[in-house]
Amino acid sequence: MADDIEVDVEVDENGSKSGRMMLIIGIVAGLAIGVTGAFFWLSNKDKEAEIEDGVEEIVEEVVEEITEAVPGIPYVYLYIERMPAALVDERGRTVGYVFLDLTLELQNGDEQSYVSARMPRVNDALLRAISEHGLTRPGTRGQLDYDRVSAYLLEAANAAVNQEYITGVYITRALRAPS
């Protein structure tokens, strides 16, 4: 197979082989560019490492300052989606239905597994509390009373788990069902 390969090499007036010379010049130029590029890349790599170290130090300082400013352990959240509830007016008539997305706020992850294991009890307690207390402000034709509802749902949720692990119940979405 090696016998089948033909290479055209031009011979100029002096009898030198210009193809071979061009190849050598190309290799030398390529090596020169490669060495120069490697030099700049390595010198910039040191600068990048210094910048990354500086950024890491700044981030650590900021995290430390925030941790000192906000005492306690970060909160953990549990979500309840599309909890159905009836909208009842002052006379006890159902005027519509709403689906609530609720977020339970816990102080830390240790309590999350305890509360998660009791979510059926928590859901039951929340539904019972909504049925007992209602969702709306009196005289507003169905306007939700977010503060009052969140307060009694918090009380009901903590009663369901027999602990004060839940620090907040937030209504994150209320979708009224078409009537």
C-alpha cells in the first residue's frame, strides 16, 4: 500500500524542495505559537486562581455576616397543594369553592420528618379548622381573610402534631373554582 502513495514536490530553479521547506516552516511556526499560548495560559491560570480564592473569601465573609445577623437554623418548608375548601357566607350558605396551596414553615430539618409522618393528621386538622372558622371576612362577599385563616390554621396544625414545630402556615395560592 505504501507503494501507491505519490507526493508531488516542486523543485525550484536552485534545485531545493520548497514543499519540504514550507512544511518545516509551518511546524516551527506552529510550535512557536503553541509555546507562546501555553505560556500566557499558565500565567493567566495563576491569576484566575488568585481571583477565585478572593471570591471564595468574600463569599465566606458574607455568609458568616448573614449567619450572625439572622440567628437560628434555616427554615424548612412543607407544601400542601390544592386543598379544597368551601366559601361560606354569614348565613351559612355555600357561595363557592376554593382550592388552597399552603406552605408549612418549620424551624429545621429535624422536625420535617416528624411532621411529614403526620401529614394525614395535619391535613385533617386543617380541613376541620376551615370548616369550623370559614375563610372569608364578614360582609365582603367572599374575600379571603388571609391573616385570620393563617393564624387558626397554624394553631390547628400544631395541635395535630402535638408539638410547636410549625412556625407558620402561609396561603401561597387561592384558586376559586368556577360556580
